[in-house]
Amino acid sequence: MRPVPIIIATALIAAATATSALGVVSQGVFRIGADAMWAHGIDGTGQTVAIVDQGFDGLDRSIAAGELPPLEQMTIKSFDAVNGITGKDQLEAATEHGVRMAEIIRDVAPGAHLVLVNYHSDDEFVQAARWIADQGIPIVSHSNSILGGPFDGTGPLARAVDAAAARGVLWVNSSGNFAKRHWRGTADANGVPIAVAPQPNETLAFGIGWSGSGVDAVVSIERQQDDGAWLEVSRSDATHRTPPVTVDGGAWRAVVRQVAGAPVPLDVFSRTVSFGSAAVPDGSIATPGDAAGSLTVGAATWGDLKVADYSSRGPTEDGRQKPEIVGPTYVTSNLAFPGTGGTSASTPHVAGAAVLVRQQLMAAGQPADAASLRAYLIAHARDIESKGVDGISGAGMVRIDFAPPTVHLGVSPGPRPVVSVQALDDGTMNSVIVKLDGRQVTKALGPVARYRSGLLKKGRHRIAVTAEDSAGNVVAVSRALVVR
């Protein structure tokens, strides 16, 4: 069993990034209660998890910094026949994205065996999903969205995820960051323009999708010429995606056209730029997050638990609820990359939580198959939006610590009492609030609070203490105080 990192933090909200012998540890670890699992010896030992991504550039640097284990302690598998494990993203740029995701998984489940898998093309993704199922890897974290439709769970990537899920894989997928970069509407052959405002040297790339047969539609990238006319410079191909275009100044737009079939709703996604007031947040989950077999993850900031305004949401084109759950984002798992954000960062927190839960359930002799893990995580999520399951956060923030703190409350006698509070918790304490006769008199960030009262009137008074840990478990205790 690997040593669990020792974390010293006064409170989740106030703490800067915690560090340990294993490197920097994401704030999300404490928000979801993973450290409480560590206290009981549950750190992912004996478990395997695959991180699937388009690239793992910078892997050696992360290992050297202590953020990932030595290469020989991980399994590396590349399906990218051209670029290898380093990979390239969908804009054909080298990417460290997969390394960041692997670091978060390790933060949550430091004892787990990591399998790093990359792909570039759609066909390579399908091969990777099949290989993972062949290897019997039980949990996958995939923080990526492909913008070529359909987005109703019937496309080739969604089917690959469903096939892996049917073979026992818990596939955890990001919902995407497209709430402001998604458009839905109808169009004819004349086209519907969508204004965009890219910066010079920014890259434009769009994807389109629809449900049903007998339909064909395209999305084009157009640039306005000096005479005011619009010139098409890129058009979606058989993948339903446009080749990327680098902006060289001037005015740009996307144009949506349905060129065959009866009119149907069309979904257009932008890889980079916002659609502004034309954006449609609902239905903004791309593939393979649209797969029925995907546990799809939205993003909420780790500090205030607010769902990010860019976090993609359902329903899918065929009306299914997505996302099912959210995870913490804007975390730091490597000091060289502070504030890693998006649904990308939230997804490995959920996958890492699944690793710990699987270890715990197996140790207890309880079912730990993909369906059981999925149901467990959803059932124990922390409700953060409207009561119950909602279309923005699903069941809520992933949480694997449900035990409230234990509070020791001491009050000295006399008219000037001293209140001493010590809160004990398997995880990290968030705050202790002390109230005197209903009025808050002190709030401590951390497990210890102390309050020295002024002179109290004779009679009966009440000391009330509320303690909350980082995972959101709350306990309230009170004590009567009589001044004679």
C-alpha cells in the first residue's frame, strides 16, 4: 500500500493548495471527502483506472515534479499512429491535457494503478474503448467532447462508450464547456448566420449534428471581404466538423444550412469562441457525453459550489437528462498549472471517487460493478442547485464522505464564559460557527474555535455551535449557560 499524503490545512475555503510528499493535491480532493476515505485506508490500492485523452505531452515533467508516479509504474497505450502518446488535440496542437487529468486522478486515489490511453481520430477512439473493455479496466475518465453529431447517443463514439459500459466499464465523461458555445435552430439552404467575435490568431472550428435520417446539413466558416461580401473559407466534411481556420483579423461568422430532408432542429457547437446572445445552453452536451452508458459530469467551482456558466447541460437530442452529476473545478494539481478548470477538471474527480468507492465496496464484500458504482455516486451526491435532480447539476456534487464531525464543546462557568470548541473529522474541517443567544460571535476556518464573552446578564443563555466539514457534512450542538 502506498503512503497516503499527509495534508495540513486549516480550512478548505481558506486554504491555498495543499502539498505533500506526492506533490500538489487538488482542492477538490477535500471538497468531495476523499481524504476521509484515506483515513480508513481507502486510497485506491489494488484498483485500476484509465485516463483517456488526445495527448500526454509533458508527462516526463510531471513525473519529475512528483505529480505522477514513475513511468514503469503506469501502463501506457497509444492509438495515435502518427503522434504517439504525446498526441495532438483537435486543433492539431500538442497538448498536456491528459497529464493534468491523470494528476487529478492520482490526487484523489494515490494508490490506484494509472493507465494512460490516447487517440486522435474517431476510429482510434473506438479502438481505445474496445481495448479498455478487453483489458477489463473497470473505470475510465475521459475529459473530451467531439463536435461532430449526432448528439443523441447514436453516433459512433457514443456507441463505443455504450459497448464498453455493457462489458462492465464505468465510463466517466465530461459534459463539455459549451453552454455558451452551442446553437440550436432550423435552417434552409440559404443559411442562417451566427455572428462570432474571434481575436486575431484565434482558431475557429465548428461541428454540426441532428437526429433522424434523410437529412443533410453543413456549417461553414465565412470571412467578410473588403467589399462587404462574405467568403466561405471552411465547410464541415463527412465528420460533420469544419477544418480549423486561424483568424487573421476582420469579421467572421458561422453559417448553418440544411441542404436535404424535411426541416429538423440542428445543433451547432463552437470549439473556441462564444455564440454570444445566440447561444442556447440547453442541449449543449456533445458526444460521447451523450452516451447512455456515460456517467456524464458537469462542473462546479470547488470553493462556492456554483455550477460554472459554461458547463454543458441536457437534455440530449433524444430527451435524456444529462449531466448526472458534477465535480469540482478550478483546482490546482500542479503548481505549474494553477486553476485547472472546465468540466475537464471535474471529471477525474468523479472517476477518482469511483475508484475509492469500488475499493471500499469490494473490501466490504458488496457489489462493485459499474452499475452499482454509478448508482452509489448519484445517490450520495450533495444537492447544490434546485432541490433534487435538476438539468444543470444532475444529482449534485460528487461526495464520498457522509459522516458529520464530532464536536467537543467546553464552556467555563461565570458571567464572562470562555467557549472552547474542538471539531474532529476523518476529513478536513471547513468551519466552526459559535452563536450566543442566537447571535454569531465567532467563525473559525478550521477545527478549533475559541470565544471569550463579555459580561453576561444574569439568567439563562444558550451557546450554539455549528461545525461543517469540507464535504458539506454538518453537525449542530448547543449548551445552556446559567449566570447567577
